[in-house]
Amino acid sequence: MNARLCFTRLSCEALLAATRCFGAEPAFEVVTLGSCNGLVKPGAAAGLAQLTTRAQEFVQSFGCANVTELTHDAQDIFGPRVSPRFTEAALRAYGRFEWLDQETKWFWYIPDRGHGSNRLVQQIQRVLAATPRIQLAKLRSAIRRDNGFGSFTPPRIVIESICRRLLFLQCDEDNIIRVPGMAAWDTILTAHERVLVDVLQSHGPVLKREQLLEHCRKRGMDEPTFNQLTSCSLVLQANDAGLYATNAASLPHSEIGEIGTTGDASASATQGFLSEGRVFLAWKLQSSLLQGGALRVPEPINTFVQGDYDLKTLAHRELGLLYVRQRACWNLQRLAPALGAEADDTLVIIFNLHDRTATGIVGNDDIVTQVESGLADKPLPHPDWSAGRTNERDSA
């Protein structure tokens, strides 16, 4: 009172200094969010660092991230009252934040110019190195193959937004076109990948596996290398009939059953039984599901899956509880941003009746066939894209 400190406006740093001058242990600490400073409870600054580190890992691994999904991480750190606005402010303070689609809350940190600075940009560039012009939907399918079964793939609107920011690409309605001379296109693919593309362009556009393998052998490629290259490839596609083509061609797909292609997304679903006490349900996603987070469970499988489940992804990201009561399951709102789901994707949920877990997988129309064939049983390691493109395909 004598020093009139009670009547002096103090900055956050000055208030902290004054507290220490009186010998008291501060009941707060100072954090910086963008151009503003604030006072938070002790330990909150470490929580903010944890949140921004989480966002950085998302962007480095997958090329982008979602504020809505990261808000759940913020709530786990700071409590349930954390808002998306607070989360956005914390994320903006980390680096060169930029919206990719503000309406759906997708963003990235503007990548540096260095090689391999953004995995998604690198994937797009490699696809266009093999296919000079590609439809946006096919580009997304190629990225999904490379990301691994059931792993995250951004929505088309996010991929298109990134393509519009890349100087070596042009966007023409629903097509992505590479710009000659703006990148060293002949050096982007590995030597073995160029062999695959050349063979399909010379003898295709569609070849059976045996034919493609024989042509590649004549060019010096052994079968183990061929198998590695043709599995989850960015530059070529395959179907369950053993046919291969570049991304520019069209491949026939086998029938996999009805998955509710019209009307209400919750009206119909594919169902089936897997081994070891597991069942699955599959739905064709519509906008109503992505917004509401609830699905209808058909008979007779609804009698098997009643109860609560720990919802997760194949990459072991935990998404809270999934509730199944009678003919409905709900609390799926986090699954869409966690996997990059959008309308017309196919959602598969595998229910484990023994440990009460539910695993969400999003893919193309053939995802049901892949689940039934057992691909979901294979471990999915977390990708490490920090090293940029490797030469493992060439050294296989």
C-alpha cells in the first residue's frame, strides 16, 4: 500500500517479479499465446508445450492436423472446459499456422523449403511424378495406400487446398496437373518405381501380376523387390483380381455387398463375423453421420454388440467410449477427424467382444474385403516420416 503497488497496472511479467520480491511462491506462471501474454496455473505452460508438440507431430507425420481433434487432447491436459478457441490460440503460437479449411478446422504449419519438410507434400509430388495429370479422388486413394491400411488420410478438400499452394502443380476443376520445369520430375521416383511405371505405360495400361512381374524381371528387378514395390504403392494401383495399373488408368472392382449408397447413412450396413470373438459393421458415410456421430446397428448383430467399448484407431489412438444400445451406436464424432473421413468413404468398426474394444477403420469401397481377408490383424506401426524419402525400396 505504501509503495502504491495496489494502484499500479502491472504486466504479467511485472506481477510475477513483484510476487517474488515479496518472497511468496507464485500461484501462477506466465505464458505467451501469439502477441499476448497470460497468467495460468503452475504447470500449465508445460501442458501448452505438450499440446503444441502433439500438433507438430501430427503435421510432421501426416501433413496437416485438425483443431477439433486436438481440442480433445487439450481437454485431457487442462480439463473439460477447454474450448476450440483456446486450442486454436495455443496452436497459432507455435509456428507459421495456416488454415487449409477453416470451416472444418483443418490447418498446417507452413513447411520450410527443405526436402522432406512435409510428408503429404512429398507424397503428392511422387504421385504426380508418375502420373502427370490425376483426378483428386485418385490422388487421395494413392495417399491412402501409402499411409497403410486403416491409417489417416486427409479429406479431399484438404489435399486440394495443399495442391493449390504448391507452385509445381495446377488445379483444373477436379484434376491436379503437374507444371513442367517447376520440379525435377525425372529424379523424384526411385529407379525401380520408374521401371514399374515404364512397363505399365509400354505394355499396359492394365497388366496381370504375372505379366507385370515378367516384364520387370527382364529389366533386372527380382521378385522380393517387386512384391515390396507393388504393396501399398503410391505410383500404381491393384485390385483383388490381380490386375495392376498406374493411377491414370481405371481398374474394375469386385462386388463387396451393399453398404447403403443412398439415403440415410444409418439406414443399412454390412455386417459380419471375424475370428476370436470379433464382429464388424460397415457403413457408407454421409454428411449426417459426420455431423451427428450416431449410427444404426442392424439385426441380428445388434444382439451381440450391446454395451460400452473403448474406441480406438489401428494406430492405437484412443478416442473415448463408444456406446451401443439396442439398434444404435453413438459417440463417434472424434473418429472422422482422427482418420480424415469424409462423405462417401466406408467406415468399418471391428467390435472385440472379449476386451470390449472397438477399432475404427476408414477406406474405399474395398475396405470390407480387406477386413474380411485379415489385414486388420496385422500390426500397424506408427509412421516415421521425419527422415524424408528413404531408399529402402531400391535396396530391398
